[in-house]
Amino acid sequence: MRHSLAQVKRSAQSAAAACLLVCMAAAGQPSATTPNPNSDFERCRAQANLGACYDAIRYRPSDPSLLSALGDALARANRPVDALRTYRRVAALAPDLPGVTAKISAIEAKMSAKSPPANSPAHATSANSASGKRFSNAAPETQSH
């Protein structure tokens, strides 16, 4: 069955028009892959979802409440250094935001409680010498080379 040139042109035009309508309809409706900053913000605040926090910050990098939510998520993820840095950024952007100084103090207290005392290496060395263990590359004095 042979088609005439006019039939082929009409068929191509119909296909192009249908494609155009489908593309226009798809452009008007958000797809599942389209990022939604508002839902990312809500997931960041409500669920402490780090990925959602980072996605939302792409759209609002200087939003103090969003940064505070990121700090909360980082603290829950046991990343106190990152949380402290984020809270300090919030304090610089919005010093009057309630609760930021308390969060900074809490993170600093948590970090200082976890860090070992300054004299810890000396204490470990004396404990090792008491047990008879020697951790050195130097040969014993009784050994000749």
C-alpha cells in the first residue's frame, strides 16, 4: 500500500501536534523529579533529613531558620562539629533568633565532655610503662648493633 506525499505530511503534522500537546501538558504539571524547595524545607525541619536540608539550602542559602534546622539534623546525625559551625553561621545571620545561643552552648558542652583531657597521652604512657610494654623504635640499651 503506497501513501501519497500529502498523506505522509498530514500524518507527520498530526504526530508533531500530538507531541507538542503532550510536552505542553507535561510542562504545566510538576513531575516526581522536579525539586520542591518547600517540601525539602519541611522534611528538613520535621524529619531532620540531611539530604532534604542540603537540597532546600540550595534555594535559600541564607535562611536562618533553615540553617538552624540543618544544625539540628547534623546534631542528630552525631556530627557536632558541623552542627556547631552551622549554628554559628545562624548566629551571625540572625543574632536575635531564639534558641541559637543555647544550641551552641549545648553542642560545645557535648564536645568538651567527649574530648580527652590534655594530659591523657602522659597518663597512657605511664600506664603502659607500668604494664611493662615499651612502644619505641629504639633498641634496648643492652642490645648492641
